Amino acid sequence: MESNGIKAILLDLDNTLIDTAGAHRVAIQKVEALLGTRFGQDDIGKICKGFELKLLQETYNPSGGESIDQVRVTHWQEAIREAGSAEPDGTLATECYSMWKNSRLEQLAIPGPVWDLLKDLQKTHKLLLLTNGVSQTQWEKIRAVRCEELFQAMVVGGDHAEDKPAPSIFQHCFTLLGVGPRDCVMVGDSLDTDILGGVNAGVRATVWVNANGREIPPGVSVKPDYTVTTVLELPTILSTLK
């Protein structure tokens, strides 16, 4: 595959290369089964939805003295309590978190065709993994999918002062690869972080992975240069870039 002037491809991880959302759904089903030994269906639903809401609203400061594991055990404790269920010793929340975390990691994988594509792209492009999130959590995912060999460099937002869409983390990526912004394509599923970040950093093109056919919300000004349903469509995009 010819590079056509594109020297590097920056790729997001979650819901771009791996189906984190799908793995989460499976993990929640496992927790529901665990809770089914103690609670009725209504309470189970309230507890799991409560955890998901807390996860969505989570803000984590690693200097705060608690690990991300402790914070997420607390999410489960609070969700159980808010559902009106008693948990006197706190062990159930720990069990729920362990089940959710381990089940989610077990489900994560880079699909074979995507793996093969990245191996092929390695021959003509520098590949860099650029993922937002808590350092521990993201490195656990990276180790779970064993993808280190696919990338010349891997950058986790939680290891830096700023993550996507801040220009600083993109500049760090360019420096690691020894390339300029116009040498790069940014690929990811988030308009707010991947696409906006790529635009602000001045990359040659942004590619939005929109697997579910979502509409760009009204009022969102950032527009991707290309939209695909899967990263497997990348070769077609790259062939158009001169």
C-alpha cells in the first residue's frame, strides 16, 4: 500500500479498534447474574443503571489518594445503597466491581481483520495508539488485547497533563514519531476528542469511525473529513489522500 504522503496514522482505542461498549454490556450482564442471587429484577436494574451513570459522570484525580479501583468499588457501593438495598460489609460492591472489570477485559480483542489491516499498514506508515482515560485502566486494556507490536508508540491521556482534544498531546505524538501534523491522519469514534483534537492539531485528515450510523448532533461545529463504519475502510481513505 502506497503512503501517498501520509507518514503516520494516529488511532484511538475504545470503540475504534476494540468494542469496549460491547464488552461493557457483557460485563454488566455478568454482574446482573451475580446480583440475581440476592435481589429482585427491579433492584438489579436500578443498581446497574446507577453504576453506569456514575461511570459516565466519573472524574478521577490520581493525586487524590484513591486508586481507580477504589473509586469504582465506591460507585457500586453507592449504586447499591441508592437502590434501597442494604450491604453492611461492603463485600458485594467489591464482588460486583471485580466481576465487571475482569469480564470486560476478557471480552476485549482486536478483531482478526483489523489486526491484519494494521500489520499491513505498518509496512508503509508509522502507527501510534492515542487513547484517553485513566492510565491504569487504559494500560490494562492494552495489555489485555496484546497490541503493543502493532504500534511504533502508544500514548495514554492519563499519563499526561492534558488528553484529547488538547493540542499538546497531539504535539507529543508528532514528536514521538518525528513527523509534522500534515503528515498524519487521526482516526477515532469521538467527535469531541478524536475529530476535534485532530482538527485543532492541524492533521491532514480526520476519520470518524461511526459504526452505528449516528447523526452529527445539532450545534456540533466540528466535522470529520471522512466518515467510515469501520477502520477496515481506511485503505480507501488513504488512497484518496495525495
